[in-house]
Amino acid sequence: MALLDRALVRLLPAVPKPVVRRISERYIAGTELADALRVVRELNANGKMATIDVLGEEIGNPDEARAIAAAYRDTFGAIERERLDSNVSVKLSALGLKLGYDLCRENLEEVVRDAGERGNFVRIDMEDSSTTDDTLRLYRELLAAGHENVGVVLQARLKRTVDDVRALAELRPNVRICKGIYLEPPEIAYRDFEAVRVSFVQALEELWDAGCYVGVATHDEWVVDQARRGASERGLGREEYEFQMLLGVLPALGDELVREGHRLRIYTPFGRDWY
């Protein structure tokens, strides 16, 4: 699987951009916020929640980072006006993490404060392993500052993740657990498919044992079944966890989860930086 991933990464730049765009259309709401709002309305009408993701990670100066922060705030404003069931996922690299920790914290705190005033929630996305420590540090600092409307993401692919769960457990964090998409060195990340699965389920069970709200983000039906079983055995109510999936990926499985009474959130990306 890792060899295939690396091959795809090398080949992608050679694929004509219009071809990539046609392939990606089912997974991206569109280029404008209005496109994302339209898709979220459709999801809500079908009993699904959403997380809007503003595409674009590479920024080159503080003004661009502040512009991304403003785009996140605009998104929260639109969600409030249209009374949609959606929160927003933010990327710290887009908020200036690579330019400076303090710049990123300032932008992030403004977004979280704005969301809180609107009664909404911010999910801090997890990027590659070079950002993990700073991401968890920022999350802890926001909680310590009294911001309760914020959650973080952990990636089962990283070998450190179960230890991170244990370190965070006393805070009862709101966590999105996913496998992770980044190609990391074997010294810090599992490459074996089954090892990633085992790490995912272990992290999930330890989060639940610590009383955490978890977004179970996966399209792996085996992992979905393990989560179903775990939630049932713990007697968790539907308000105590949720499943999460990506727009356009295995929609039939998502529909099945909704029919069973599970909460399902669909990640809904939009933006002009789709490529």
C-alpha cells in the first residue's frame, strides 16, 4: 500500500489538471462558500451533519494567514445565517504555523472565539508529523484559556498516538480519530495496514474509556464495525459519539449508518486551491 501511495504521489504532477479536476469534483463541494453551503443543506436534509473545510494550506506571509482566518470566520457567519448543522475544520499551516507560533495562535484564537460567540465548534485538523507537537500544545492552551468549543485530530498511523491519547485523557478531549493520510517515515509511523487498524481501535477504546466524545473518521468497514460494537457495549447514546466520512466516499455506508440511528458528519471541502 505504501509503495502504491508513493507511486501515485510521483505520478500526480504528470496528470493534466483538467483530468484531476474531473476526478476530484465528487469529493469537493466547489470553489466558493456558496457551493459548500448548498452541499451542507443537502446533507442536513438527509439527516447528516457537516464540517466545512476551507481548502488551502500553503501561505507565504502573515497577511495571507489572516485572510484565511477571516475566511473561516466568514464561514461561521454563513452557517449561522442559514441555520445549518455544520462546524468548521481549520488547518494550522493555513493560519501561519510555519511562519510563527504566536501568529498562528492569534489567528486560531480569533476563529475559536468567533465560533464560540455563534455557538459553534472548531476542529483543529492534524497535518504531517512536523506539526503534531505544536498542534497539541495549541489545543491544550486553548482549553486552558477557557475555550470549550474546540477539538483536535489524532492519526492512528502515528506510533505516538496511543501515548498522546493517554496524555490528553484527563482533559477529556473532543477528538477526531482517523488513520491519517501523510507518508511518514517508518520510524514514527505504521506502514502495515493491520497495524494501523489495531492502533485506531486501541486509541478509540482508550478515548471512550476516558469519557471522551469521539468522531470516528473512517471508511474502513471493519473499523466501523468495531466502533459500532464498542459503542453498543459501553451503552453510549447517539449524542456521545459520531461517525465521520469524506464527501463522495462510500455514501452507501454513510446512509446505512444514518438509518441505524448513528450521527454522521460529512467533511465538505471547498475553495479555489483544490489542486
